[in-house]
Amino acid sequence: MTAANAGASAPQIRAANRLEAFAATAEFDRPTLVLDVDRVEAQYHALKSGLGRADIHYAVKANPHRAILERLIALGSHFDAASRGEIELCLSLGAKAEHISFGNTIKRAADIAWAHSAGITVFAADADEELEKIAAHAPGASVYIRLIVETSNADWPLTRKFGCDRDTALRLLDVAKDLGLTPLGFSFHVGSQTRRAEFWEPTLDEMGAIWQAARDAGHDLGLINIGGGFPAFYGEAIQAPAEYAARVMEMVEARFPGAAKIMAEPGRGLVAEAGVIACEVMLTSRKSERDVHRWVYLSIGRFSGLAETEGEAIRYEFATPHDGGPTGPCILAGPSCDSADVLYEKRPTQLPLALAAGDRVLIRNTGAYTSTYSSVCFNGFPPLDVVAI
């Protein structure tokens, strides 16, 4: 895949910044995510200025590229790890064990024991059995209990798999103490892509009431982990990161009295806008003369990095060499021999009518949850390549 695969006179993509300029002109053998680490740093500073005293624990799962982690370590960031592998990676690059929390509530006993031996002291839990595993394999460790969020205004609520309700959480604080653990407080996740700070308010009201109930019950809680939810731009307006974070913190401070320590776990909000995927059109077609929509097949799909198009939850923006010309609705799909590999069909995408096989396409703001979701050679297609500039 080269920028000039259609000839020297072919139209070129009008790049909006140096990241897009590189992605539009460099030669790639396959779909490639291009990252601008300076933009990650700028976003870190913006979020940190708004979050104030809260510690940023970057959600490593969003994008564990070495260049991103090294830059964040140099900036003093802390890290939220979901697995032993993520902890090992952070430690290998110079992160301090005391700056890493094991935030997944579903952990192997052997991984808990390894993390404890590596110096990790803070673990998440939302069930009796998880606390029992932590007590057995990381004796004396500190824990926070994850609360289930039942009121979310996020584009992508996370209400089913993780967390426990109020009564269970209060009981688990007692269980943790009985097991010799130190219950620090609570965590929650307001939901991915919570586009406006005000959307946090009902969740914070609910979580704040549980916090107060725990303190009324005699628990000397000092930590609240507000999780992620910090948004990225996907075509719908969002607040500036510093303003957004400051407003969230204002609401948090009012609802969690006695919280000596506040953690925030931005992932998407830190790295999404620092990445652009360069790919190409594989085919354009119509199924019949009656078909209103064209089909446009890209060299990347749901199994090779665009998993977040599931349910059309995340709607990416595209740049092509033919932007500015006539457009029409199209159904966008990936290249694999799998009928589920369709990106946008319920709400067809408007793309230039001149788009044809071989044209380069840039997918904007794809720095989060693309390379990590990329499968390993499904249908023989290689996983998403990554380049940092």
C-alpha cells in the first residue's frame, strides 16, 4: 500500500496535521496505525490540569505501545493494568510497582501471587471469591471494591460484567477486613465515551450515596477510583479535556467527603486522538441495479482492529483523496471472508462517489482499542501494524 499506487497524478488526501500527513504519504505493507506520541503528552497535560490532585492511572489496555508507555512513565503517570502481561510490560519500561494497580476484578490466583511478589499492593475485587484469592496469594494487600453502575449516560454503558450493588459492596468491605486485607474504598466506571461532564452527575449521585453509607457504617474509606469514561472526538462535539476533567472533579469532590486519594483511569480519552489508521479500499460494488447503497470494502475490518464498530457504537471519521467531491451512502465492510465483518450498515456512511479500489483511506482518532483488539491472522490477514512518530 503506497500513497501513489494510482499514479503520480492521482488526488491526494488533504491532511489536517502532521499525523495525517505522515499516514497519507508513507508506504505501508498493510493497514497501519500511526501514533503521534507528542499528542498523547499534550492530552495528558490537559487532563491532568483539570483533574488536579487526582492520580492518572492510564488504562494500559487502550493502547500498550511501548512509545506511549515510555512517554507516560517519563511524565509521572500511574497505570491501571488488566493482566500480568500489562504489569510486566510497565515494569520492564521503568514504571514503579507502587504506581500500578491491578484493576481487573477477574484474576488468576497465580497472577495475583506473581503481582504481589513483584511489588503490586493494590487490587480490585467485586466478589467474595476474588477477595479470598487476594487474601491467600497477596496477604495484607490493599483492595478497592468495584461498584456496578446502573445509571449511565455514556455512549457505551458498562453495566453488566463488572461491579456489585450497594449491599454487596458494603458487605465485601467487612469481608476484606476479616480476611486481613485493607479496604481502601470503591471504584466504578461511568461508561465509555461519556461525551459531556454533566452526564456523570446521576452516576456520581448514586456512587456518592454508597460512599456515605459505607462511612456511616464505620468504614474509614480514603480512596475513590472514578475509572474512565473520558471521551474522544468521533464527529460529535465534546468538551475540551481540561474543562471536562475539571468539571468532573468538581462534582467528585462534592460527593466523596474524606477521599484523601482520587484515581482516574483515562484510556480512550488519552490516546484515541493521537492515532490514525492508514488502509485502502479493496473493492466497491453494488449488489443489484436496484441497490440504493454501494458496498465499500476496506483492507481493515472488525477482526483486524475495528472491533469497536460492534453495534455501530463507535463511528469513526474517514479521510479520502476524493473528499470535497460528490458523495453517496455506502455500507462499509472489512475484507475477511466472514459475513459479520460489516462496520456500518444500519446507518450507512457518506463517502465520495469517486472512491475506488486502491485508494488510500485514513481512519481518524483510532489510537485507542484498535491495535489491542486486532486478531492474530484471522483468515490469514496479519494483525494491525503500528508505527510511532
